Amino acid sequence: MDLKIKNKVCIITGGAKGIGLGITKLWASEGGIPVIFSRSSMSEELKQELELLCKNFSFYKIDLKNYEQIPNLVKEVAQKYGSIYALVNNAGANDNLHIENSTTQDLIKSYENNLFHYYAMTKECLPYIKKEQGSILNIVSKTGITGQGRTSAYASAKAAQMGFTREWACAFAKDNVRVNALAPAEVMTPLYEKWLLNFPNPKEQYKKIAKAIPLGHRFTTIEEIANTAVFTLSPLASHTTGQILMVDGGYIHLDRALNWD
């Protein structure tokens, strides 16, 4: 299937690891031009991997909580390629800040890492995306819908991102710019693997969580997230906007107590 994204530029924040990297690689594989914004350096291994997929990708090292750097960097991308078609707001991490042991300042710092750059990146990319009648995708989380129990900062940031999604879809429909969100649940990313190591028996903890996922009793793969993300960004999803898409094996909307035995 031709996704009609050949030579279209997509900026992907946090695009060098986990879900972001999955989207980066698939965008390149489908003929698009991925532009990575990441606070970590690009390894030689990753550079070689991407060069096999796309000779024209770009990598910019930036800590996105430094908002003052974003306008010039976005402008640099636009000048280099002549356009920006799409933006994936993805960078961030669950910092597990619980209201009972976190201050208001902790909350603000969490928002600086997980929320505010979604706004800043969208604001700076928007004029270029409008010209292309392109697309914006916010990577959110099921925690913004269900809660998790001890992560007030992250869960509320993800809920706010969903609010951004619906508001921007309304605001920019007249410009034929589509805005959607993708809400993963349990995905085996490097950060998730690191989190599992906090348990005495990580394999057993994985099995316990996977058992609650109705479809296949397994985690969603990064590739499955990327498949939905890239299709949703592409012109083939031309009448899809304002949606919170769940790629989670039915984790949120199906009864987790289903007994298949």
C-alpha cells in the first residue's frame, strides 16, 4: 500500500528510542523523511541503521524543556527541506510522581518534561503544516484515561495532551490540518523494560500484566504502534481527526476479567 508520504518531512520528538524510533524507521521505510528531535546523542549504530532506510533524514540534539531553542530549530528544518508535513509529539517518560510525596514544583518540572513541549513544538510547526495541509499526532497514554494510582503528574499531563488533541482538531479543521492522538497501554519499550527491573521477578510481573490484556495476552509491540501512527499521519487517513486511538489489545475497553479457558 502506498501511504503517499514519499519525501514528506515529519518531525518526531524522542524519535531515537522506543515508540519514537519505531515511527522514525517506518516513516523512512515508506519513503518519508524523518527528522528526529532527541536529548540523547545518536549512536553510530543508529545512524547506520537509518542510512540504510533513508539518506535524507536529520537528527537534532535538544532537550525540549529548553523552549527558547525550539523556534530556531524548527525554522532550520523548514529551511533545509522547504516544508514540514507532519509532527509527532512523543518525547517524555512516566516519572511516577505521586501527589502524597511530590511538591507543586515537582509537578511543574514533570510538565516541563512531559507536557509543555507538545504545545511549543505544535505552535512552531503549525504554520508549515498548514501550508502542507498536513497532520499532527500526539503520543499520549492510557494512564490519562484510566489513571494508574501513583503517578499524578504523568497521568494529568497525558490527559492534557488529549485535551490539546481535541482542541487543535477543532481549531485547525478549517485549514485541513488533522490532529489525532495515539494512546498506548502496555508496550515493551526500553523504559518499560527498565521499570520491570524494579520487581523481584520481572518475568513474572510481565506475565501478570500480559494476562490482563484480552487480545493475545501479550504486550503491544513498538511496530504495531508505529503502523497505526504512520497510517494516521498519512494522507490515506484523510478524514480522521480529533481521535484518541487505542492500540492496546483491548486493554482499556474490553473486560480484563474475560476467561478464555
